[in-house]
Amino acid sequence: MGDAEILVGASWPSLVSVVSDGGLTYSAIEGDSGQFSEVVTSGVTLGFTPRAMATLNFNTILLTSTEDDLCRIDAVTNDASLVFDPPVTIIGGGWTHTHLSHDDAGSLCGLTSAGGV
């Protein structure tokens, strides 16, 4: 992931991202101006290197790891601070998707490094 943030949850007016140190950020965006009105960063890190992310809803994020795990993160709050429960491994190993997307209708889609779905 390098030093770039990965954008997820692009359902404006807010977004969640992962920064290179493994922490999460939550950003609120002003609807009229498109400017960030609030950015908060978690005080802890995920504990693994994420490969892909998708938001299921406002407080639930799925991430794949470079160790091919699928994990769930539940944000406890993202008001003045960003706190999340420890990651829960849903599938340990074998999850090789490099991109994830959730369609808000219950479907999770992803691409593998070979281009498969």
C-alpha cells in the first residue's frame, strides 16, 4: 500500500481509509464545498498489512490481508475519535482478492491478481 491512503466507503459525505502505518482514518466531507470538515485517525493499527477493502455499512469494513485472510473490522465510534474492535478473521488463508466492492444489496465482489472474479 505504500504511503498512499486507500479510499473505501465513498458514499459521501464521509469516507474511511487505511494509511501506510496500518491505522484507519475517518473523514467527513462538506456536501456543498467538497472540503474535509473533519478527519480523525485511529490510535491503534490493524496489526496486519491490508491488500483490499470494502465497506459493508457505516461501521463495518472487510479487508483482505497480504497473508490471504479475509477480516472484518467493526468501528465502535468515528465521532471525535476513531475506535475499532480488534480485527476478526472470517477466512484464514486462501482469500487472494486484490480488489473488493460491496453493492449495498448484499453482494461482495472482488478481483484476483490474475483478473478473475
